[in-house]
Amino acid sequence: MSVLDNLHRVRERIDAAARRAGRRPEEIKLVAVTKTVPPEIIRQAVKGGVSRLGENRVQELLKKYNDVPPGLEWHLIGHLQTNKVNKIIGKVALIHSLDSWRLAEEISRVASGANAVASVLVQVNVAGEVTKYGILPSEAEDFVEAAARLPGLNVRGLMTIAPWTSEPEEVRPVFRQLKDLAMRLMNNKAGATMEYLSMGMSGDFEVAVEEGANILRIGTAIFGGRQ
Ligand SMILES: *Cc1c(COP(=O)(O)O)cnc(C)c1O
């Protein structure tokens, strides 16, 4: 299967899941996750209409930044070290992985210094896995409100990575909890919007769509397996 065939198939599955849930497919944004994918293959996806690219490492994002056509949105989806924040402010459209207070303060400091406002999602460790980054659900409300009050930082929603499973139905409760949390935070007084819910990857994106995701981060279903 070519990248274009895969892309077509993924879009069909997103549309079908959206229709099952009574949602409009157009409200769902696809971030093509390009980690380990070489620029020439990324360009094929761009020809196929992909306009948002996601990387989980700053170094790899910067390497590819100039190798793909301009005008695309870059999304940082993986853990961000505080000492790399200054390398990406102004380059990425959305940081999906705000996962600590130290990082919130550093993004605020760097963005303010550059007269920029960084759009971020708060990563929530819904399942409480010790191997994953993210704010625990019980601390999310206080964290979101405090982060939203920092200058230079615009909190626009929540992100989660569901536990790995071969049975996507099993992670439905995780997605549902993130959606519930976003609903509860919707009326916060600190100015955080809950416009984006970034959840759903190759193995579970249809369930995520059914549970309200409007940003999907999909790699292997588009580009094939990674080494
Ligand atoms: C790699 C990655 C993805 C995409 O995973 P696939 O299973 O290849 O779709 C999504 N989100 C994050 C944070 C990732 O690191």
C-alpha cells in the first residue's frame, strides 16, 4: 500500500467513525505523525492533502522543518525538555505535551520574551501509568487554571495517550474521561479554552472520534511500521 492509499483509507475510517457518532468529519483535524519518516515520503503525504505534521522530538522536527514545503503546521506531540523550548517557539502551531509546571513556566518565559503566544494542550495521564508523562486527572483542574494565567501561553485544550492495547474498545473509558474533564473545565475563569481534544492514534482513532476527539495523531496507519 502506498502512503496515498493509506491516507485515503484513514480518512474513510475517520469519516465513518464521525458519522456513527453524529459528528461532522470536517471538525476533526488530522496530524500526520512523521517520526522516523524521511522527507521524501512526507512530501507524498503533503501531496495527498496533509497539512499538519507531528513530531515527538525537537531535534527531528528541526531537521525536517526546512526539508518539507513551507506553509505546513508543525505540532510537537512528545515530551518537551525545558532546555529545548527556545528552539521551537514560533515554529510550532501547537504543543500537545504540556506536562509539568516547570515546563509551563519556561514556555511562558520564552514566548513572552519573543512577544509570542504559544498555543498548548495540557497532557493528562488519564490512566495514571507510571511510564507516561502528564498531569494526573485529580490535579488537572488546578493546573489548567494556573497555566492559563501565565503570560505568553494559551491553553487550548487537553491531550492524552491511551495505554497500549490490541483491543481499542478497552481504551474507550480513557477517552471518555478526557472528554468529561474538558467539559468540566469548559467554564474555568482563567481563560483556558477547551476547543481541542487531542486523542487517538493508529490503533484507536476510531474510538477516539466516537468519544469526541477533534485532533488525531496518526503515524503508522499512514506511513507504515517504524523501525
Ligand atoms: C508516535 C506517536 C503517535 C502516533 O502513533 P501511531 O501509533 O504510529 O499512530 C501519536 N502520539 C504520540 C505522542 C506519539 O509519540
